Amino acid sequence: MERLIELMESRIRRNVYVRFGGEHLKTYHSNMERRWVLSLQNRELFPVVTIIIMEAFINKMRRLKGVRKQLIVEEAWKALSSANMAEYLRYMYKTVRKYYGEAIVVTQEVDDIISSPVVKESIINNSDCKILLDQRKYMNKFDQIQALLGLTEKEKSQILSINMANNPSRLYKEVWIGLGGTQSAVYATEVSAEEYLAYTTEETEKVEVYRLAEKLGGDIEAAIRQLAERRRNKE
């Protein structure tokens, strides 16, 4: 237990405590109220963090009455590679709605959903809402995806049309949303210039923000505002 606490403490970001095995273990969360972020990146900690996730969310799910709960598993293959975590997700998808909760799985790799029986048997069958981004690079595999997700030909054509005819003068990306097999459409998701610069993953744009922030004494918010204003003036 002392070694476990030592490992956890080496990765502290915030002083938040999780009850585990009769001890209080430090872990971390983001700076958003009531939002916990537990990482499965570290192989040594993987089984420990898996248990913490299971215990923490089940306790909150059952104890918090009338409060919307969400379990969001990003990069799902990490979780599904563990037999215990896979079974936990199977259980959660069948149970969470009864406690005013939601279970959400996010993945960038199509093989995650094609290869896992847990996804097919539990997650997809119990998911009324499906959201897909641009799938053009999976065009050759899309028949498998279509069969697994139970998509109609109309839905398939909608999904494969994503980002095919975007307006080049606007900063937006398209996304497909399907609801319960009865309603589906492609939507444009567009944010302000400030939001775009805050969340962009383009290296050149991030470097531009950081360089200007450095000139402004480390004020990233001011840098984003100035760059956003410059972009609007160019338009």
C-alpha cells in the first residue's frame, strides 16, 4: 500500500482524495467543478486506476440522487484491453440510466469498435445516440462499421458526405448525429475565433498563440483575443 501511495503521489495535480482499500489515495482532477479525470496512460498504475474508476463512479452514481452523472471513457481501446474494465463498461451501459446517468465512449480508432465484442454486445445495443466525425479515411472499412452500428444506406451516405463541400471562408467541421435509429443529420459545428484558437491542435497556430503570449508577459487569454481580432479584421 505504501508503494501504491508513492506511485499515486508522484502524479498529483490536485489534492483530491479517493477512498481505496481503507486508505486515502491522492489522485487528480481537472479544474472544472465536479469533473474527475483519471488517466489509464501509465501501465504500472493501470489496474489501480481501473479499480478507482469503477469504485468512484459506482459510489457517486448510487449516492447522488437527482444529479446527472456522466462516465466518459476516451481512447476506449485502453479500457477495453482490460478484461475487468471491459466487463465494467458492459455492466455500466446496462445500469447507468436507472440512476440518471450516462455512459459515453470516445475513440479515434475504428478498429476499437470493430474488434471488441463488448462494444457490439453492450455499448452499441444500449446507445441511443451515436456521433461520428469525418470517416473518409475508413471508406474501405465502412461496410463493417455500417453493419456493426446498424446504419441504413441513407445514414451511410450522410456520414460519407461529411466535410465534402465545406465553405472555405468559415472555420467549421461537420459531424453526424443519429438518435435512436429514427432521426439523423449532418450538422456544422462552428465556434468563435477565440474558442478556435484556445482549442486548436494545429502546431503552427499553437506556436503563434504561445509566441504572442510570451510577448504579453505570459497572458495567453490576451494573446488569443488579439489574434482573434486580427483574423476578424482580415475578413
